[in-house]
Amino acid sequence: MRARPSGELPTRIVAGACLAALAGAAAWLGGFAFAALVAAGVAIGRWEWGGLVGEPRLHRLPQMALLPAVVLVTLARDALHGLLALGALLFVAAAWRLAAVPQVRAGWRATLSGTLYLGLPAVALVALRARPDGLLLIAYVLGTVWATDIFAYVAGRAIGGPKLAPRISPGKTWAGLGGGMLAAALFGAVLARVAGWSPAPTALAGALLAAVAQAGDLFESHLKRRAGCKDSGTLIPGHGGVLDRVDGLIPVSVVVGAAVLATGLCGEGGAR
């Protein structure tokens, strides 16, 4: 998490609280409400990705418009069909770009990477929420990311110390990473008590997911540094763009979704 002027803090807090309330309400409702929020997020995020990697608007518009269709397929069917729809979108995009004139062919890797980067977490989130225990799983994913972000910032500011990745994100420290991992582990242990899960493995998974979330944050910081910009967008007051708020959520949702799918728990049909 990057440092911002202290005058932005009230705006940042209010905007963050509104975003959390919106995400919480959509997760609680599930079904189309949650899928609609995910679809809007990935569509806007895909547009911002194009801006970060220098993708022309003509090339990012089709991907931005079609990614919500992947979300709807996942909602109507299941994770497998959502992944197949995402694969079909990537195939069509690759075929169009590689078969076109050199001016269109250039930058095709950035186009496919951005669609995959936003498509995978979209499928994972909607598929997780579609499960009978989906609300708890989404609460675990969101709570882990939020706990990591908040307490990494608090610990980093309070303790300071060696930098985590000074060339990518000078504000991040090893103390912040430790604080985020500890907070995520504690959140996981508390939620496990409520959900009837085993506390120790859930807490350990939370700590590991906190590291994954920080890696996602660093990846987006790397993209922004390469692009020479402070934020991925300007949509959210005090925060920047959508990608600025979901940089940790993207890899965490993919990891949790893959773990659930790998254990055979995600093959139960469409949304509920």
C-alpha cells in the first residue's frame, strides 16, 4: 500500500467503508447481485489494465465488453463452464490479433494476459459464492485480504524497518508483511470457529494467503512503475482505480478457488 497525503485519509476511509459495504451486501445477496458486481469490477479493471500496459482502446474494448459474459456463464453453470468460456474468449482474441496486420498483431500478449488476469478471479469468485458454503468462503477471501491490507499498513507505519521490495514499492516493509500475515491468521482462526472449520489449518492458510495478497499488490505496483503512473485509474476517491483496490484480491481468489476446485468441492452446479 503506497503512502498518500494525510489530507486524503478521511476521503480514503469513507470511500473504503462504502466499498466494503457494497461488497459485503453483494456477497450476502449472492446470485446475480454478486455476479453483477464482479462483472462490473473485471470490466473496469480490464480497461485499466490496458492503460497500464499501453494497449490501444480498440483492442481492450472487446475484452472489456466480453469478460462479463464469462461471469454470466459461471453464474448460470459452474466453474468449469466459466473456464471454458474464458478459454474461448482467449482463443478468439489470439486468433484475431495474430491473423491481423502487424499493427494489430503487436501487443497481443498484453491483451491475452490482461484478460486472463481478470478472468480467472472472476470465475473463482462467482463459483465460490455459488457453493452452499459460499458466503463463508467469500467472507474468508475478502476478510483475509482486508485484514492483510489494513494491518500491513499499520505495522509498516508503526514499526518501519527494512523494505520489502524498495525498487517496486518503497513504502512496503517486512514488518508490514508480518503484521498482515498475523492479522490474516487471526481472522482465519476466528472465522473458523464460526464456520466450524479447523482453526489451525485455516489460520495457517490465512497467513500464506496474506503473503499471496502482498505479492499481488507488488505486481500491480510493478505495472504502475513501468507505466509511470501513481494509480491504475481515478474512479475511486482516495484510492485510485479498481485495480488499486483488488490487487491483493485477484491472486487470493484464484488460489482459494483453485484449492476448492482441486479438492472436488466446486462441481455442484450453478449459483444459488
